[in-house]
Amino acid sequence: MKYLIQKDNVKRKLFNLFESKNSILKSISYSEIFFKSIQWKSAEAVKKLEYSSSKTKVKNRCIFTGRSQGVLSEFKLSRIALKKYVSNRNGFGIKRA
């Protein structure tokens, strides 16, 4: 499980590293202000960026257990870890539905 958490952290670092460059190149390629040749070059540059630096490769994981399924994005906890956390009276203001 620790290996998967470390692998996900590497993907998050790569995404953060290339996020600004990726967004700039995408905005250039979608903008109609620039010439078509510049738009095509920027689209090719986006394709050449590392595949693992894309946002879709980043997966939500629980910060306590590393579980990948049933993770609530607001808390970054899995449903099981959140239940244990709240039952120990650590989560103030969280109530059952």
C-alpha cells in the first residue's frame, strides 16, 4: 500500500510541475487570436508533455489508509476512515444524515 501512495505522490508532483505550462499551451492552442501555425505548434507541444503529468493520472487516496475507493474529496478520507475518525469524537461539526 505504501508503494501506491508514493507512486501517487510522484504523479501529483509531476502534475504540479507541468500544470502552468500545460494550461498556457492549451490556452494558446484554443485561442483564435493566434495564427493557425502557432496553434498547431502549441497543440503538438501539449502532446509531447509527459503522459504522467496529466490531471487524469492523479487518483484520490485516503490520507490515513491509502485506500483508493470510497474517498470523500472534501475530507480526503475514505468512508471507513471518516467513520472511525468521527466516532472517536475528532470531527467537530460532522453529523450523520
